[in-house]
Amino acid sequence: MAPSRDAQTITLEATDGVRLAAVHLAGPDAARPLAVVVGHGFTQSTARPGTRAVLEALAEHAGVIGIDFRGHGASAGLSTVGHEEVLDVAAAVSRARELGYADVVTCGWSMGGSIVLRHAALHGGVEGVVSVSAVSRWFYKDTKPMRRVHWAIETRIGRLVTRRMLRTRITDQGWPADEPPEPPVEVIGRISPIPVLIVHGDQDHYFPVEHPKALYEAAREPKELWLVEGFAHAETGASPELLDRIGRHLPELVAQGRRSAADHS
């Protein structure tokens, strides 16, 4: 009999001391061959319906650890909007290993999609990466939704509204001016031989398709690009069919990595 996939609340600690709220959903195989670490988008959390739907759908195919990024949901700390959050992903990957999962894939959505790319490039230690609805470069303001996001991040009143209305606490320190985090398009080429799957909607109202195309061009093999017809943006736009497609593809993603590693040995 498959184990229950009811969500178990767990606590993680990043290497810089930030305590993180997370959930673990057991997958269909008690032997725990595969886990997927899910990183949500900006202002989302594991308690929100869109992210919860992602967690539950992927748990049909693998064990799942969903994290509330720092400054989001029930986690401590302040959001750095993609900079220090790589440490949050690293903590979740470590917990997956402690729980006995043989292979771990990261799956990030929007902001989380950029974070999992940076985590894999900077830290490695995973068997695959799925980046959904991610931006390719920072400070993108060419769409109306992104201009609202930047107002929320960059202004005092925006941060206050985001804290009170969306339970998202954003640092007022910004990124280091002398050493800002490298954008996803500049680090994605370092991920190989870990396989990367880039998923993006042709109706994305935050980031048009120039972003996934730029990421795909900058990535090295093994890599895949899914441009999904009718898909808008991130967790709230993902259909059950797309979530099932991603879940079913996870073992093949891991297999691509093994083939790539063998070719590089």
C-alpha cells in the first residue's frame, strides 16, 4: 500500500540561521527513490491554493518537500527576492537526503524558478532542475505586472502593503551594490551535466517568451524547453494536465542526468 500523502509540517534551518517552514508529502513509493523540492513564486507560500495544488499533484509521482521561502508564509527572515533564497533550497535538498530520498529534483515557480537555477549553478547536489515561468534577467520592468512587483519591492509603502496584505516581508536593504547576484541567464550554463527543464507559457503576462528562449540558449545540454500553449504564469496558471506532465517527466529528467554524467566521465 502506498504511504499517505497528507502533508507533514517540518522545520528547516538555512546555513545563515534563518528558520524555514516547510511541508513534506510522501510519494507513492515507500522506497523513496525520488523527491522534488518545490520553491514557490513571490508572495506565495505552501498554504496558498496554487502552490498547494502543485505540491499535491507532484506527490502523485514523487515525494515532495515544499518550502516557504524566507519572508514568506510561516518562515522567518526577510525576502531578498532571489538572492539568499538559494540557501533555503539547499536546506530543503539536505532534508530530502536525510529523509532517505535517493534522487532529488528542484522545481521552482516564477521567483522560485530563478532561485532553483541559481541554486543548481552555485551549489549543485541535485539530479535535475525544473524552472517554470522564470525571468532571465533582473530588473525587468517591461510589463505592467512587473512594474507593480518592483513598486512592492523598491518602495517603503509597497513593502508595507505587501507585508500587511500578502504576508510577505521584504528586506529594505536591497542587493549589494558592489556584488549583486548573477542573473539566471548568466549562471544557467554552469548547471550541466545536471539536466534542466524550462517550462513557460505563451500567455505569460509577467515575462514574455523571450525569457525562456534566452535561458534555453544559455543552458548547456542536457536541456529542454516546453513552451506551453495557453499557459499564463506560475502556480496560479498551471493546469492539472501540465502538473501531471511535469510529474510524469521527473524520472526521465533524472535519467537524462545519468546519461549526461556517463558521457562526461
